[in-house]
Amino acid sequence: MSPTQLLLDSHFLVVLPDPDTPYELPLSLSEIENLIVSNGGTFVTETAENSLNSIADHNINHVLTQSYHFAGYLQASKRLVPITSFKWLTDSIAIKQRKNYRLYLPTPAPPMAGILICAANNLPQGDKDLMYTATRLFGGHYLDMLSGHTTHLISVDQVNGKALVTAHLVQKRNMAIDVVLPSWFARCLELQRIVSVQPYLLLDPVVSELGQPNSRLLLEDELQIVSSSHVLAGKRVHISTDFDISKMFLDSVEALITSNGGLVVSEFDPDNIDILVAKYRDGDRFKQCCADDRIDVGLILWLFHVISSGRYINPLLLNLLHYPIPKTHIPEFKNLRISITGINGDARYYLVSLITAMGASFTKTLDAKNDILVSGSAISEKHQTVQNRWSNIKLVNYLWIEDCFANWKYMDFSADRYSLFDNQQQPLGDATLSSEIVRKCTDLASDLLGIDDSAAEDIDENVRIATDNITGVDLNAARDNVIGEDIEDDVQQETNAEDSVSNAVNGAQTEQLVPSVDIASKDNESLSFKVVSQTEEESNAAVKVFSDVSQIEEISTNPEQISVVELNDTSSSPIHARASRSAKQKASLKLHSDMEDLNKYMTISKSSKKMKDYMDQLERASEKAKKRPSEVDDSSIQEVKEVPSKKKVKTDLALKYVTILTGCEQIFVPSRADTAKLAKVGISIVNDFNSSKKVIDTIVAPKVLRTEKFLKSLSQAHRIIHPNYLTDVLSYIAVNGTQVIADDLHNQISVNDYSLDKVLSVKQVNEELGYEGSGNGLTELLSAKSGNFIFDQLRFNLSTNLNGGPALIESILRAHGLRASKTIKVLTSMSKRELLTSPDGNAVIVTNKKKDPKCQIEGVVLVDWNWCVKCIFHGKILPYQ
């Protein structure tokens, strides 16, 4: 798209600050005019105070403002008009594509601005949907897969698929992703601000063991809920039981209601309530409240909207998503495939939610199999393709979707109001439900009682249709098809990017290698590499992460059947890890060991043309798995395709060494077959310190390193050996075949002969350890630890400027017993009272010498990361100076 067309069809309201406001425009009015007009847009200007009717009067579809405080805010919000700062304009023009609106929010920033959460798959679906709904309404982002933008993974353990992959991303790619308990989010919701993650981090042994926040680290100002507003003052609120959320999150919602002036009524009594928060237009309670004009009925989505906006508005006066929905789909929508073009941001999310709530499938891309295209622009590529080539696809505007939802029936396409694409008389979001329609839908729902929701679920492409989520609409579909593209900075949000058409139009295809994932399944089966055909657009859209694969048994990768393999946890409720290695845990750990394959998955498209076929195969495979024996051989995990040798190694399952490899890439990288062979002679290889359930007794490294694995493992290991040991063991096995007995092997090849100070020189090892004595630094280090934690009982303050980030540094120090830490910004003038203090009375700050300023405060000690490493290498606390 050329620069002169970037803002085509965009009609901006430029909000000018009132004379008494404290902020100024970041650009001059002439600069703003030049940027908008030269790129094809139009604009009007108005002061914040006089902007009340500007949205409607000038057909505005984008507001540029430095502050949310302008008179036309409610009208813009109701019509789903994007509201951004002026930086959106300059950044979009700089890269010649429209940036994500939600990354450019004006001030004051919403309470959850700046976070992007992902929830582990083994959390209850109701809790996940509540978190995702609240995150979006309060200014944050969510994505149900890990990405480079993820800030928090919400989880109850560290062994589910997403947690394992997060550990890999943090370690290998230095990503700052905090793995926290769901109670962290619940607290953020209650307090309406982002609270410290420290008491909720699963890296904390106390948190991981108890499954509860570390009470010692909770800050006093986070223990009490302060009244935030009075928007619900005098309102008595009853929350319906049709929400499938845990008591913890229910308590959080109730606390949020109370802090905003409302009163929670637990027992339903229509004479004693003013608000019913319900999910479905169903049941006696809904009917009683619907018949009483005094009682407002809305979704949790509406409740969050009222709280976030600070304005109480009847849900029937807002857009269609704020009122409960019928429990059943519209029958004619069940098999429809609907795509959207020329509509973006919150407006797109809104339409996708309506489409999936009615029972249709939303498809990001358009092909000849689609039934309907909802168009917001007659010049878009999708619109032109349907108009000129695919006459079988119905072309409608967004009013048809809203009318179908408002009337809860399949509307006739022929009405003239559905064929206006550039000048619709009724703006998007203005459609509302009348009381008559609500009562009619209530009667319809009562006639259909007894139909199981799951019977209406369907899977088409990469969209899962469901009505059993927290908002009453399919947030999963909206998440997968809107938020995924909404999050990525480099994804174009306007017509050219959203309007990709299937390669049936242009014929362009690319071939891509889908990597295998070797699974510790019941028959040690694996997926193999296959070349699959994908569209250019699909190849460019990166799949960020795939989750737990414990249920996959046998899936065909025929290129005619599958274009993307998406692996998901199947657990529906949180469970704590067992001490033994179940099949699921082994599969998760195996997944983590196969990160080379998963890295290739990062480049595979999340848009699948044959996902329905794939899911059908997955279901058949799962059914097949249920019929197989449940016992799994713990002794090995080996490649299926490897040709078995006639000589079989005798199995000795006695575990002798638990090893972890670091820095060995240039010398030895074990294959899965190597790992299996070593396991049979009692040598276990652990891939990651954080996910290991075994005590690591041996570090395998070519020299003394400062890697995360090396430093953390020193808290457990009492042996550091050279990788030549493993290569020599494998050579011995290859030569001796059936004659190999584990005890004989270990007598012949002594692990002590490969101690780092014997393979290298003692002098070199001493230099690498920073040991200045005349003895053997490695021997003294390994004997000095004696199972003690170096930083036991200490509390450190960590600078935000530490290389690798304070979270990484904190996780290493905690492995060595650090009791608590606090992330701070080091200033020249600081008070000791602001800092954590250790039992010796000192407040220790770990700083970056190059980036942090020097400060001298009584009782405050400044050390750098090098001091911490030296303490670890000496096995004791060294003098601070």
C-alpha cells in the first residue's frame, strides 16, 4: 500500500486540549494535517469540551487524543471507534502500515495496560475466560498461546506444556515471562492495578509447594482493597450460578463490586436486587428479572465495562455484547463460514463474537468455501474478489450480522440496508435489543431447555464454536482470529492485511517442513516430518507456541489433510504434579527436550485449511489410545524410525548419575537415541533445571561457565565433568553391544577421571572460578557446599538494569537459597526504608556497575552480579567490598 492510501476511508477526530488542561499536542496542527491528508485521510478538530456530538455529526471512525477525558468518549466507545494517542499516527506512517490500536492508548492508562497474559490449558475454562475478558476490558491483552509479547503465564504448576515451553523461552531466548499463580490475576482484578509478581511466582519453592502466595513477600498495600469509585453506589448485585468460575475468582468479582460501591447479594430475591449478572437468557431467575423493569440484567462483560468506564449505563442501551445470550445457536448459522474485511480492532472483535455466538464459523482468510463476507469497504481485495469471481458468496455489511443477533434469527439478505458498504446509515455498535425481543428469546430458550451446549459445538478451520464461556460469546474464536493478529506489531490491521484471499485466486503456495515431535507415548510412536502446502500468508503468520502433547498417539501428516499441527492440553481442571513421572509428565518433559523441533513450529502458520480433518483424526487417535494398555516403559524414550540393532543392550534401571549439559554444543549434543542408551546404563540427562523433578548431581560442561544452567545446578551438583565422559560411554556401548552391563561399564569408565580439573588443568579451572589460593578451587567449591544454600535467609534488592533482567538473576539466586528479592530502580538518593533488609541489618542492592549510579547510604551495600557469581563459585558469602 502506498503512503498516500494508508489512511484511505479514515475520518479522524483530532481532539484539541482545553485551555485549562495540563497537556499539549505532541505535534503542531499543521503537522497533523499534513500526515493525515497526504496519506489519504480526512479530519476535523474539536476541543475536548465541545466534542460531544462530533462522532455522529462527522461520521468519525478514529479518534486521536492525548487523554480519554473528552466529551465524545462515550459515543466513540459505544460505536467501537478506535481511540489512540497521536503516536499511533506517526508510527503507522513511519512503517507504512496501520499499527495495533490497543498499543497506543491515551492517558490515563487503563489498570491492565502493558500486560499480555496467557493461561495454562489445565486451568478451568471458566476461569480462563474470566481472565481474558477482564484483561481486554481493563486495557491489557491476552493470547491463548505464548508469544514474544507474553508478559505473564497464569498457571498452577510448572509441568504443563505451556510452563515447560516458557522455561525454555526464558532460558534460551532470554524472554521476560513471569509464571504466576491465578491468585496474582485475581488480586490485580480486585485492586484494579498490576501488583508485584514476587509473592506469586512459581519459581519460589514456597509458592510451588503450597500452591499459594508466599505470605512473607506480600506487601501491606496489597492486603487491603481500597474503594476505587462509586459507580455501583446503592446497587444490589446478584451473580447468577450459570457462570463456571472458581470461588477465588468469584470472590474477586464480588470484591470488585464492593470496592465500586455495590452490595453483593448471595441469595436470589428479585425484591432485594437491582442487578442480575447472568450468562444466558434462560431460567426462572432471568425471566423474573427480565419482567421487572427495575432490575438491570447484563453479562460480566457489561459489569467490567461499567467499572472500567466509571459510567453506569443500562446494558440494553449499549452494544449487543453486554446482554446475556440464548443458550442455543441459531439453527441456520450452524454450518456457515463467515469472513470479514475492512473492519478492524474492537469492531472486528465485536463482530467475530456475534458471529460465533450465533453458531457460525469465523474464518480469517477467504476462499470459495465461504458462505458470507461481511464487508466494511467496497475497495478491499476480499470484497472485489467476491463481487467479481465468487458469486456463490453472499456479500453483506455489518448491519446484517447485528440484525441477525438482535432478532436471533437468520435475516433475509435482500433488504437494501444490507448492501450499503461505504455509507451505512446506522453506525456499527448502535444496534440494541428491545424488551419485546428479549422476552421472545426468553420464550424460545425455555422451549429448547434440555439441549446440551456441547452438542451445538462445531470445529471448522481454526475456530472452536462454544457458548460455555464467561461472556456468553465465543471468546476462544475471537481470541484465535482477532487477538492473535491484533497483538503482533508487524501485522497490518487495515484492508490490505486483513483481506488476504485464498490462493485459489493467485495460486501462490509455499512448501514448508512440519517437524516431528517424538512423544513418550504408550507405544513410543512419533510424528514424522512431512512437507505440507501452505499459502504465502499462512507461511508468514508465525505460530508462537504449541502446548502439551500427552494425548497425541498417532496422527497422519498427509499434506492433503493437515497444514498445521496444533497441540493442546486436554486437562480441564488444575492438578498438582505427582512425585512419580506419569505419562503426561514424561510427554511434557519430552516436549521440552525437543525444543529444536518446536523452534521450527514457530514459523508455521496458525491458519489451517484442514483443521477440522485434523481434529477428527486427533479424536480418533485419542479413542484408540484409551483402548491400549496404560503402562509406559520408564526405561527409555527412543526414536521410532531408528532401525533396531540385532544386539540389544541389557537394561539396568539403577539410576547412577543425573546430569545436565550446558555449553557442550561444539563437543557433544545427544540425540534421543543417545539419551535412551545412556538411560539404560543409569545416566539420566535432564534438559532444564527448573523442570527437573530429580536432584541434579552432575554438571557436564567443557569448562567453568556462567550460564543459567551451570549456576543454578551448582546448588545441587557435587560433580562437574567434561562431556568426553558421555561420548566415551556411548563408544563403549557401541563396541560391546549385548555384553554391556552397567556396573562393568562404570568400573571401566570412571566418572571421576573426567572431573573438569583432570581433563583441564587445575590452574585453568582455578582462573575460571576466580580462585586465588594455592589449592584446587573446584574441590574446595564442591566440598564447601555440603548441601547448604549460600544465600539462605538473605534478602536482596535487584536493579532493573541487571543484564538478563532481574527476574533471571532472582531465579538463579533463589536456587541458592535467597529468601526474598525486590526489583528497584537505583537512584542517587534512596532511603533504606524502601529496601529489603537481610538479617545482618544490611540492605544489599545488586547493581549494574556500568548503568546504575553510585550512591552512598548508611546501611546500604552495593554489590554487582560478579560478586554474586564469585560467592556461588566459592560456595560461601564473600566480604561485600
